[in-house]
Amino acid sequence: MTIEEVLTYIEGLPPFIPRKVARGDLLFNLDTISELLDRLGNPQDSLRCIHVAGTNGKGSVSTYIASVLQEGGIKTGLYTSPYLSCVKEQIVIDGQEIGDDSFADIMSDIISVSEEMKSEGLQAPSEFEMVTAAAFLAFLKAECDICIVEVGMGGEWDATNVIKKPVLCVITDIGFDHTAVLGESLEKIATVKAGIIKPGCKVLVIRQNDEVLRAIKKKADSCDAKYYICNEPVNVTADDNGVTFFTEKIYEEKNGVSSVCDIDFEKKSYRLETGGVFQARNASLALAAIELLKKDTGLGLSHIGNECAQEGLKKVRRAGRFEMFCTDPVFIADGCHNSAGILMLEESLSKLYGDKKIIFIAGVLADKDFEKMCEPLLHRMKCVFTVAPDNPRALPAKDLAELFKNCGVDSMECGDVFEAVDRALETAKEGDVICAFGSLYYMGTLRKYILSKA
């Protein structure tokens, strides 16, 4: 199959809509992905994987880890989701998106197996399951030394959780998201995400809500897994060009006793050339992950020092994550799509612009708690232009505009992303700030249009 045929096939697959059946069971499991991978030779079993779960920041943490390892000469595979413009973006080897020919060859085999499964009356793999399998095959074919695999949603029943022996499990900030599927409490959500923990592995989590930490520790203890907590970064400062921070200690917790781990990266200054003060937490967690991996002599990472860490972090660019496109007017895009993400966006805007009123573009999915989600930004909205993301679960632009109007915000629904960008730019005066936020499902189109105008 050609790359065009493969992409057409993928686009024709039914969308995945997570939900529960009446008795409370999830409508997805690992049976289909396991069958698919078994027929493909179980490539995941031959890879050394870092598995990354969480509500917010898992894609950034994964990318920071990959960049630092790559700076140290480690051949690195990176699998993240969702994509902004093309499904191939999700599979990256040594900083380069998988090529058209390689992706087409691998996906042709996967599609053939998928059609074979359908003909046998088995459940056909979803797009995410197929691309996950493609990532494992691509990393094996490229002979990657380390593969960083981001969980799609949840953890326990996510398609990526076919990894049997991760070299490290990393869990980022956990908050309320996909509550209809993952649970209504932080404890339940954390328990599902902790489902990536396997017997005897190492587990690293960023310091956060005690309820979350207890749930993850409980799972780690049940698996006899070594459990580590990374402290939050300190002295975090931000400007229009990036973020600076200092790392703090890592603790190992065992049998109720905490002990400080000896780390090379502690109390050192690091610079990110990506926006958003929240990225300091993600980068700090990534450094802690590498520090733990360095202690495993079998991985060959002991040479990765402070210089590799500093250079690797500086090279990372995160499309659609507090991404600044221009400064006159300032135009920022941030794919924050839950309450915790909105709070992080508000913190970053506050650090950079104080109480300045901002022109917003907003688009969200209807299955989010969008009323509560948008609340922290209402006080700084000069006006807002609403769009409907390109997704079956999208909230209509008209409904979102009505929500903002009811909150006393000057709002206008737009027919598409192009209209929203144009109206925002027309409205902006000298010194104004425009910020597009919400679902990642419209960020790809928005980025492409802004960059074409620039």
C-alpha cells in the first residue's frame, strides 16, 4: 500500500468514543491489541520501554526524556498521542518523524492482519491500537536502545499496556479527566493510571496530591516495585522566550521510610525554550527519570551528565503546548483540555502578563466538564471566539459561545478555525495578547493557518 492508501484507510476507521456499559465495565480491553501483536511477532517484548502515564504533561515528559537520551547518543524511539496534523507524528525515532515509506510498509502489514482478524469474526483493531503496534514494529526495526511510550488514556486498559517489563514507569500530574470512564475520584483515576506498574519495576511519580500518591504507592507495593517521588522544581521563572528552573531531590519510599537518592542533576539550573511555567515540573520529572535509569548498569546511560541534560531540554519544542507564534500581537496556542490544564495555563499567563485582559479562541469536547474547566480564565477574558474541534465529540461553537455570554463575557461563535483566527487578529490592538486554548483536535489546523499567515 502507498502512504496515501494507508492514510485513507486510517481516516476511514470509526472514531473511538470511550464510555462504559450499563454494568460499569469498560468497553475496551487488551484482547484486540494483544491478538494483533501476537500475529505480528510481539515486537514490544524485544524492546526496552519507559512507560509514561498521567493526566497532564505525559507527552512533554516523554519528549524531554527522549531529547536528553538522544543528546547522549542513545538511539531513542518516542511514541506520543494524539497527533495535531498527521498520524505519523506519533512515531519518532532519534527526533525524526517516521518516513512515509517506512510507515506505509509497516501499516500495510498491520492492515493485512487487521482484515484477517475481521474475516475470522474477531474485533477489528482501532486506529490507536494499529498505530501503537506500528510504533513497536518501527522501534524494533530501527534497533532503538530505549523507547519512551506515552499512555493514550488511563493506563490499566490502554493499548500501550501490553509492555510486560518496562525499565521504568513514570506517572505525571493526575487530575480530573475522562471521569466517566476512569472514575469520579482522584483515587480511582490514580489507581487506573497506576495499572501500568509491573512486578519488580521502578516507579517514579511527581510529588502531588496525597490521595494520588497513596493510590500509586499501594499499586507499587502490591507489585513489589521500587517507588520514587520526584520533588517539584524550585525558583521557576518565565519570560517570553522560555522557562528557567532548579531541580530538587528524589526520594525512594520503602516500608514507610523515605530516603534521599544521590542524584547528579540536583540543585542545578536548567533552561527550557518552550513556554509555560508548568513545563518546569515536566522537565524536572524527566531528569529524575533519567537519573534512575543511569543507576541501571545494563542500560549504558551512566555517561549522560549535566551538559547532555541541559542541551537536551533546550532543544525540545512542543507544538500546541503554550506555543508562542508571534509577539505583535502575542499569539499563544495551548492544548489544555481539562481543569488542571486550564489552571496551569492561567498560572503561565499570570506570570507573563499579570492581570492583563486577553483575547481568547476556545474549542472543547462536549464530554468535558467545560463549564468548570473554563472558570479560571473568565476574569481575564477581553472577548472570546469559539470554534468546534474536528471531532465527533466536539461541543458546538454556538453552545460554547452561549456559555461564555451567560458568564458575562463578550463572545462570538465562528464557523471554523480560520474565521476565529482572522477575527482575533482583526480585534487585536498594539500590545494585545491572543490565546487559543482547549482541545488538541483543533490545534493542528490552527497552527498550520497561523504559520502560513506568518
